[in-house]
Amino acid sequence: MKHRVFVLETGCAFEAGGDESLLDAATRQGVRLPHECTFGGCGTCRIRLVAGNVAYEEMPMALSDEEAQAGFALACQARACSDLSISVPATTAPESQRRSSVVRGLRQLAPDVVNLELEVEAESLDYRPGQYMNVLLPGGGHRSFSMASRPAGNRVDFHVRRVPGGRFTDGALRQLRAGDRLEVEIPLGGFRLHEEDYRPLLMVATGTGLAPLKSMLETLMDDEDCPPVSLYWGMRTESDLYLADEIRRWGERLYDFSFVPVLSRGSDTWNGRRGYVQDAVERDLPDLSEHAVYLCGSPAMISDAKRRFLARGASAEHVYADGFSFQHEGALA
């Protein structure tokens, strides 16, 4: 049975069967919905159900029970059970383009993290802090990495985690030298800084999920309208905290900035916080009703953090997440 799906923002409509996802149905009929991973891991395709009901073959990781109860759905996994009216978040992100780039710097940040600096062949790069790019590989395929620097000119930084056996990160990356060329597609993704929120910022990262948050925070530096910022960064050991000293200095240029590194496997000499990063947030901030929350890193952390933070009053409309390892790391590295 076919159901009619009406998109409030654009006034367009499409039909969706109960045996296909809303995203597949929309794509088949030429209706664009934001999406990235297509298997429920990143949350980019999150929509609000204004009227009607959907079902899932299996509840997607990037959608918490609390979000579902608040009327949100993931278009890449949701099946229509009735006619629907949906609200799709507006995006002002520029269109992605294929560009040639030149490697301008390679620097070891941690035992398994490399700082890659590219100069893209464009007068200036237009992207939103939080977005990512694809490195296009010879013979097909791509690898995705978030911009770690604010938009400024045509140079951009990335934090690339080496994955053992990875075609790019453990292969081509080791061979790269300054002056080498890479083909890239930039910018991509719906994860971005929402300046319109006017709320204190809670930013929570694991691993190189720090990169897009760094891009966001660099854009807020020296801004007299910068809101209070709390940055929590979860890593395993002290050696993994590859930018800790630099991050602490950000407080000189950000209004009311706090930085809390959290280690799950800290040594006996570690005097900081221990455990999981979402545990530390939960202990420090029992009421999140006034915050805008940005989550970037492992899907497991994001799923658990969403559930906990929403239970502590966080607004589902102001929780933004990027399941980093689904899009940017793992087997695709």
C-alpha cells in the first residue's frame, strides 16, 4: 500500500510504500532529503513527524527512544504506516564540488593520528564548520574526513586516524609528501554549528571526533557573542590527547570556556577524570535543558549520551550528532 508523504517546508509530496524507506522513496521520485550513511548510524536524515506514523525493521542506533517519542524519525530507515506530514531541517550548506588539492603539511599528532593540511585549488573554500570532505581514491572509492579548521582561504586541516590495514590511512597516507596531489569532494555533510540557537554549548567528542568541534570553536574565537562552551573529550590514554595543551589555551579567546579531558585507560599518574566521557558530563551537568548539545565520535558514545542527556532535560531539537566512525573511519579508512 502506498502512502502520501508531504514535506512542509517545500510543499512537495511523494509516495512511499511500506516496503521501502522514506529516503529511498523520496530519492526514487526526485525529492531530496538530507542523508549520509543510509543505514541509521549518523542521524543526518533525522526528520520530524508532524502527522502520521512510521515503523522500523530494527530501531536505528542514531535515533534514541526519547527522540522517537518526541516525534523524530530517521528517513533512511523509517517505513510509512500511514500518510505523513514531515518537517525537514533547512540547510544553507554550499553545494559540494570536486577539486584538486595539494598536500602542504603532514604532522604526527599522536601515535595513530596525523595532521593533514591541504591547499585546495579554489580562491576560497565555502563550508560550514562541522562538515567533511571526501578524498577520492584512484580506481574508485573514497575516504571521508572532517575539516578541523575554520573556513579561511583555501587551506584546510584534518585529523586523520590511522586504521591498521586501511587502504588510505595505513597505505597511501604513509606515502604522501608535501607537494603531492589529492582529488577531493568538498564540502559534504549536515553536521554544523547552529549559531541561531543562542544557548550555552555542550560539546562532547571521542577520538578524532574532536576535529569538527575544533572547526566550530575556531569560528567562535574572539567573537563577543560567543556563548559559554563546555568541551568534554574522551580518549583512552594520556598520549592520545594530542591537542590538550592547545585546547587549554582556547580559553583565552572563548567566552567562559571549560575543557574536561576524560580517559578510559589512564595511567596511575593521570590526575584527571576517568571513565567514559558521557559519565563525566552527567556528573557535572545534571540539568541540560538550556544547552545546545553537539556529539561527535563513536556511535556507541552518541547513542548512550543522547539517551542520558535527553533524560536530563536536553531538548531533542537542540541535540546535534555526527556518528564519526560510520562515515569517516572504520573499514572505509
